[in-house]
Amino acid sequence: MREHKVGRAENYTDAFLATLGLILFMAFWCIATVFGVVWVMVIATALDWLRSRLIRRDTTP
């Protein structure tokens, strides 16, 4: 076997950290969006339930 000289590896630390930052930003944005949608659905359901209770109370003799 021939011996060959091994050089230094390139430094990709900055590229890795930049990519990691973007991936984490997108992940947290998606999590916030999902919980935001869930929160809106819960509030809308509660308001609809409250509205139907108030309408029933007004129509009962």
C-alpha cells in the first residue's frame, strides 16, 4: 500500500451553525403555528357553546 499525506479537513462549523439556526427557527415557527391553531379552535368552540347556551336561555319560556 502506498502512503499518502492526509491534509486538514475544512471547517464547516459556521455553515452548520447557520443551518441549525434556520432549522430551529422553522421548527419553532411550526410549533407556534400548530398551538396557535389549536388555541383558536378551543376559543371558537367555547364561544359557540356559550352562544348556544345564551340562545337556549332566551328561547325557553
